[in-house]
Amino acid sequence: PRPIAAIVTDVIMPGQSGPALADALRAEQPSLRVLFVSGYPRDRIGEQGLLGDGIVFLQKPFTPRHLVERVREVLDE
């Protein structure tokens, strides 16, 4: 099967955080790229230690255009 190029995941989800999901998937596929989204401001999420440096983040709400731009950014990394 073809590898997954990228995923889009919310940072805060019931049962498992987006960063934990990304870590689990990257254990199987280290080259996986991730775009994190959230309705919470980035600085508030950062205070909880959920997002480190060097991640690509998109604040909700966003337009389809902004989503496409950020996905392109993730894929071009």
C-alpha cells in the first residue's frame, strides 16, 4: 500500500490527543506530515504542553482556502 503523505487532526479530541495520534502513526511511518487544527488559541494549547516547536497549526474557524494553503505547506516541508 502507498504510504499516507499527511494527516489533518484536531489537537484536542476525546480519548486521545492529536499529538498522541501523530506520534503513534509516525512510529509506523516516520515521514508522515501533520497539520494540527484547533478552536483553542495556539498559546493556550502551548500552555498545556500539547504542541511543541516546529509544528504546523491552523486556528479554527478557517476557510477552505486557508486549509488548502496549510495542507500544501505541510506537504512541501
